[in-house]
Amino acid sequence: MATHPEISIFACPMQNNPPMSQITKSPRTLTILLGIILVLWAMTVYLPARHFQFVNWDDYDEVVQNPLLHPASAEHLGNIWSEPYLRLYAPLSYSAWWLIMQLPDAAGDPGLFHLLNIFLHLSSVALVFSIVRVCVKSPMAAFGGAAIFALHPMQVESVAWVSEMNNLLAAALSLAAIRMYLSFRLAGKGRWWKYAIALALYLLALFAKPTAVVAPLIAVILDMGFLRSSVRRVLIAMVPWFCLAGIFALVAHQSQTSPGTRWLDRPIIAVDALAFYWGKILWPLDLTIDYGRTPARVLSGNLWPGNLAIVATLVVILWLLWRTHRGIGLGAMVLLAGVLPVLGFVGFGYQEYSTVADHFVYLGMLGPSLAGAAILASVPSRWALPLAAAMGVGLAVLCAKQLKMWRDNGTLVARAMEIDPGSSIANDIVGVELNHASQPLLAIPYFSAAIARDPRNPVFHYNLADAYYWSGQYEKAIGEFETAIPLFHPPSAKAMNNLGLSYAKAGRTDDAIAEFRGILAMDPHNADARYNLQILTGGVPGN
């Protein structure tokens, strides 16, 4: 078989591969030792998160007040698997939380949920190290590359945020599926059981979160790019994977809402997102929960020519490096595959807040890990370990600093508002906290600030209306509810019910009755609307 100088740092092509022990020049024990060190290193950095609290950014809706988990009954487990919750069908992830809720006092112990996140991240770290080790010859290079995935500060949001457990579970199962698929490719006779396990793991990943749809693309890049399998063999093997991905992508798309941007504008949004991700990966400072890069803000600014120039320059650099440093280019392709569904080419719900977020890049960080390993594998061996250790230490310091931001709700919001005082998410969180503390008058300016940043977000208008209601300003509450209701997709019976209550408090009884009857026309079993209508009519609801 001919030798290709440009891929001399990578593992042998798939055809007639010798056992992995023969591919590796260094002792197998060194690889195992480095893997253990990496996992322990990541555990040391992330373990303080076991003492963190829930935060009022999805954690209450997803876990603390999730009706499917309180109580964690067999009936609710069936509901978890039969229908989406909060516009997301991720039954395996909710089942994992359901199992935790079987433990005594689990509902009030955020540490159990944080420990689950840490465990899933450490599992992914081990899998990434194994995958990178398949693709590069040097264990030291694989160690340094995998350290990027393990300790990069952009990974903190996924690990420290309880609500992102579904992302972690989907990523861990995706990585396990990819690793087993590579093992299938490298194995000899009797290997099809490995393919079956890989496909089963991928199906589980999709049930954990639909973001796993990117796993087949990553597997294709690794198989063709590093193992040099033929296009025909790869595509045949990937047909079942892509079929499953298509089904789950369709289900996810139907349950999501999007800002409805024009097709001609979506490449601009995607270029902005790519420029953002590359910038933050190379310079991971000022990371926050809210970057505010909604499609409307991106399109209203004048940053797109500069972003286009950045992306074009990086593409040219990667093209020039392709012949001599193929692994860097392949790593960039894996990163692109990892974030492709959330670049903005197809609309998705989170764009109400921002097209970009740290947790979107979690699985895609396998790409920078591969690129980093390729760079380390190309330097003299005596420099590989010092460079890998120095990079790991630097990332660990930044990672530990970023982790502290998630200690509790107050710390999270304070850091977000320090980076961006106009943050819609941070202002909304502060307002919700004040509302819960029975201080609606103090909450009103924060909700107003959130609306000033994102005027078409229905949640912010709803929360402001709620603050007006509890402060006795019923006409203002009516105005905000009337603004919020048309923005909800699907319609929010809760918002409509509260509008009816506001009408009633303002003395507009006929409008209140009409609103409650409108809810019952949409949902005849709505108990709140039926009860409120009965109170107002003094008779049988609906009469």
C-alpha cells in the first residue's frame, strides 16, 4: 500500500489493518495511563460543581417544577416517552432524571444532578481520547488533543448547567457510537456485532436529544478522512444512521419554532455564528449565558462583511494546510459538522435568545481536539508532552474560573450582566427572582430591559405582564398579555388565562368571559379556564 506523506501522522488506512497494538509504537500501558490522568484531571477541575445550586435558567422548568417528575410515577414515565415536553422530545434524558427522583430527597438536592453531569462529561472525555488515539499515532498528541475537549472553557456551560444533561447524554452516547463504529472498521472477521452495537448506541443518543443527528456526519469524516475508507463503503454503512437522523430531525423541527428569517439572510447568520465559534475557541474569554446574537440583531448590524472575511481567511488557511497538516482540516470539518444544525440555515427555538451558545459546540469540540492532536503529532516527540501539559494547564485554569460563574443564580446573573448589562436573559432572570420574592414593582424595570433587547420574545412580555398584574396595574398587564399571546407558537393557554384574569380584575367582565371561552374552544379540558368561567358566570362553565 502506498504511503501518503501528508497523512504520515495518522493511523493506517482501513484496508487490512493490523491490530491496534501493532499500530501503536508506544506501549499500550502509556495510552491507558494518559487516559486515566486526563479523566482524573478533568474530574478535579469539575468536581466542585457537585456543590452548585439549581439556576433559574430552565432548571426549574426542566427539573425542579417539571410536572413529569413530581411525582416520578410510572404514569409520568409513560408520558415522558409518549410526547415532547417544552417542545423537545428527549425521553431518555427525562427518564434519567426520573430515575434520580426515585432517590430519597432527590428533588431538593441539586448535587445529585450535577454529579450526573460530571459523570457524563468524564465518560465523553474518555471516549474522545480513545477516538483521537485511533486517529493519531502519538499517545502524547492524543492526550493533548483530548485535553481541549475535556478542559476548554466553552464546555463548562454544558457540564455545570443541570438542564444541559440531555446534551451531555446525547454527546456521550454519540461518541460511544462513533468509537464502536471505528472499532467495527478496524476489526477483522466477525465484526458486524460491533456495527449493531454502534447503531443501537446512536439510536439511544437520538432519544437523549435530537442534536445527535450530527453523529453520522462526524463518523463519515473520521472514517473517510483518517481511516481512508472508500466513499461507497462508508455511505452504505451510514444509510441506517442517516435514516434515523432524518426521522428525529423532522420530529424536532416540527416541535420547534423559529424567527422566520428569509432564506437569503440565513447564510449571513451562519457566517456570523461560525466566526463567533472560531473566535471563542481560539480566545475563550468573556463567555456568558447570553450573547444576544439573534437573527434580527445580526441582520441589523454591519458586522457581516468582517465575519465573512474572517471565515474566508480561515477557510483559505485550512485549504493551504490540507496537504501538509490534513488533520487540522479534518478537525475543522468535524467542528462544522457538530454545529451545522444550529448555524441558522434552519430555524430553531433558541434563536429567540441567540443563534450561538456555548453548549451548542459541546460535541463539535471533538474537531478542535483532533486538530490539536494533529499539531502536537507533527512536532518533535520530546516537545509533545510539555506542549500538551502547558496547553492543558492553561485551559484548566480558564475552565476552573469559568466554572465558578455557575455556582448559584446570583453569581451566574452577576457575571452575565457584568459582560453585557443589556443581556435579555440575565435581566429576565433577575425579574423572575424579584417576582418570586413578591417584589413585582422592582421586577418591572428588568423585564422592560429584556424586552428592549428582544422585543418579540413572548416570555419577556408575559413576565412583564405578570409583574404588572401582581402590582395591581391591570390595564398595563392586559396590554403586555395582548402583546405576548400572538407571539407564542403554539398558543399559550396559560397566558390567555392570565389575560382573562386581568380583564376580570380591571372590571372588563365580558372580555374575561370571552377569553376563557376561547381557551375552552381550544382546549375543552382546561381546568383553570373552566373554573374561572364558572366563577364569572355563576353557573355551568360555557353557558
